[in-house]
Amino acid sequence: MDAIRLACIGLRGRGRDHIDGFSKLPGVEIAAVCDVDERVLDAGARRVAHRGGRSPHKYQDVRKLLEDQSIDAVTIATPNHWHTLIAIWACQAGKDVFVEKPCSHNAFEGRQIVEAARRYNRIVQHGTQCRSSKALRKAVEQLRDGSLIGDVYLARGLCFKHRAGIGHRPEEPVPAGVDYDLWLGPAPQRPFTRNRFHYNWHWHWDYGNGDIGNQGIHQLDVARWGLGVGYPVKVSSMGGHFMFDDDQETPNTQAVAFEFDDNGRKKVLEFEVRHWYTHNEAGIKELFSRNTIGNLFYGTKGYMVVSGYHKYSTFLGREQDPGPSGDEGGNHWRNFLDAVRSRRREDQHSEIAEGAISSVLMHLANISYRLGRSVSFDAAALSCPGDAEATAMLSRHYRPPFIVPDRV
């Protein structure tokens, strides 16, 4: 029952949220921080102290941090291409893990991170915090049992965020204090540019997964959760990078259709990404912005609207009469700590096996988009039957020594 000693890895953006979220909770000490950029590392350490904690130990190399046997658990808010490898290393080092979404950079990694959690008996939580919303947990319960909008056959996920272009940035020397080789990690060796570094890494295939794997993975996870399905049998995606002549590789407009076989019953999940001007579909509107971030579920008796991370409303019958609604959040950080103490995977709201499945949906969408054709999927074999090119894209070539192992 001693305080859980936590280390935060990756300290910009979402990493700052990790510091702020966990520092508010009793029974936890942020004892260490880690980042490849010394300036970011120093700022993160100051943030911990400013939030009332003691000055944490600082590490630039995550491997050194994981040697610290006094650390009980780690949180991972690095670029996507590092998520799985750090999580596996942490499990091997006997530490529990809170890993940001998506937990994997490709489909193969999703299977490996689950295997590591099981083999080393670790608590591994996925950072899809919608699953800790009390309102959405109630909404999904009613979707699953058919008591509210009947039999649900179709879900939609919406990621409409106003984002400008990133322009072109030249190659330049690595900034002082940055361990760029360590930042690249599993990814191929590339010259340094600022458009591949802080935040804009999201829009490069080597490190990120586009906005469907950035913001969109939250809504994709909710859509799959509410629909009550696992892996799809077929995925079709199309779109493009419109309007901007810049360094972005991933699409800024993307439409995806997933087909599921739910014990002989066909179900469909649609997903859309839009950057730039758009309407607010079904009245969904992100607080303090014009962004549309949410979900729609269609059933035999009506439909449900999920707006943002913790609010839902329903509309019933042909007249679309207002039905039950809810608006209540939850604390995903606390849920992780509770599971660390109980040692019960079932206490987690977003256990890693669920996060891995939702992440695979996103990877399949991007594979279909990049190949320009539909792909089928065999989850048991981790393959796209009859499509060697698509199957090869379920994994990647790793740059030694940063290799996600075939056998954990």
C-alpha cells in the first residue's frame, strides 16, 4: 500500500497531461521523467515539482530508466513508433504500463504488446480514456443489450478537426541536447527536419499514423466498443492530402468502411477524417471549438449521438423523439492505479487487448488507403489473405538494435 512510484516517458503534449493527471491523485509519486530532448526533459522535471512533487530523477535514455528497480510503473507518451517497444521493455523489467493511443505503430506490434503483458503478468492500460466515462459506459451497456435503440447494425466515427498545413522544412543539424538516434529508434535513418520532429511526426508514416491514429483512434475505439465487435473481415479506405503543398505524407481527408462478421450477422463501421472547414454532423461539437469529434450508432429503434468524450443522447422512432441521455466523465488515470493495486486485469476500463484490436482497425484502414484497394483480414493468421503486399504492411523493418521481437 506504499505510494506507487511512477515514471513518465515522453514529456511534450500528452506527456504534460500525464504529469498533471497523475500528480493530482493520492498514493502516487512521479519519481522519474524521461525524454530524448534535454530541454523538454528539464521542463518536465520542473512541471512535476511545480505540481507539488519532489524533483524527479531525469533520464534521457529510456533503457537507463528501466534499470531503476525502484520504479513500479511507467507511462508512455512518445511518438507512436516507440509505444510498443518501450511497453515490452517495461513489462520485461517488471513494471506496469500506461501506454498512449495507439498502442502500436503496426498490427504486428499490437499482438506483441499483449503477449508481453500476459507473459510477464503486467497491468497494461491503453490511453483511450473515453472508456472511463461513466456516461459512455452506461451508453455502451444499453447499446449492447438492445434496450435503448434496438439491434445496432451501423456505427460512425467522426474526426473533423481544423488543421492547417505544415509547410516545407529543410534538412538541418540536430538541435543541441537532442539524442536524435534514440528518437528515431525503430524507424529508418533519416536526416533531421523539424517537420519530422515535435508533433508533426504524426503526419509521417515512419513515426505516426495520420489523424485516424491521432485523434481518430479515440472515436474508432468507441465505435467498435459500442458496436460490440472485434476484428473486421474487410476494410476499404480512400481519400487524399488536399489543399496543401507541404511535407505531410498522411491523408488529411479519409473515408473508411469496415465490415464485420458478428457470429453470422453483418455489421458495418464507417469512419471519416476531415481537416479544414466542415459542418457539425448530428450537432456534435467539441467544446471551445468548431471541431466535430464523436460517434453515431444506428439501431432498429433509433440512433445514439456521442459528442466528445463523455456525453451521449438518443433519438427514438420515426419521429426521432428525444430519449435517454447522459453527460459524465471519469478518471482514466485513477482506473490504471486501481488496477495496479488490485492486480486484476478485469478492473481496467481499457485493457491492452482491447486497445490492440482498435489500433489494428486503424492500421488496416491506412493499409487500404496506401494501396488504393480493399483488404481482407484474417486475425488468427495476422494476414491479409491473397494479398502479400498488404500482409507485408502489417509489420515493418526495424532498425537495430530497436527491434520489436518476434517472440517476447
